[in-house]
Amino acid sequence: MEFSCDDLVSAIAEHLAGRLSRKQLAAWAFDRFYELEQGEIIVPPEEEAVIRDALDDLMFADDAPFVLSEGELRQLMERLAQV
């Protein structure tokens, strides 16, 4: 399965629109990170570093010390869109 920055942007947008809870977003990111580690998803080589960083940020975003604000999530979306 292919996976790109656009997929991450879409998931964050779903969260910001209230259709995914913070916990659901974190679980989704954890699953994608694990799939990437296992070679179950393929990412464009030029996007891999930013995807890994974003997934790492998001998969812990349901834990109080690591919660990302709306502004931080929007910045993350912008960073992903620039790749």
C-alpha cells in the first residue's frame, strides 16, 4: 500500500474537523508507523523523513505532555504539504 504526506494531511484535517478524536488520530498514526517499519506501506523516498517525524509526533499526541495544539497541527500540515 502506498502512503504519502497527503494521507497524513487528510488524517490531521479529519481530526481538526472533529471527525477523529485525538486518541483515534494517535492510534491511526501508531498503526501507520508500525506498517512503515514492517514494510507494509511504501512511501515516496523524498517524503520518508518528514512522514516518519510526523507519525512520531502524532502517535503520542494523545498523551498529555505531547498533545499538539491546533496551531501546531496546522503547522505540521503545512510542513507536510511543502514536501
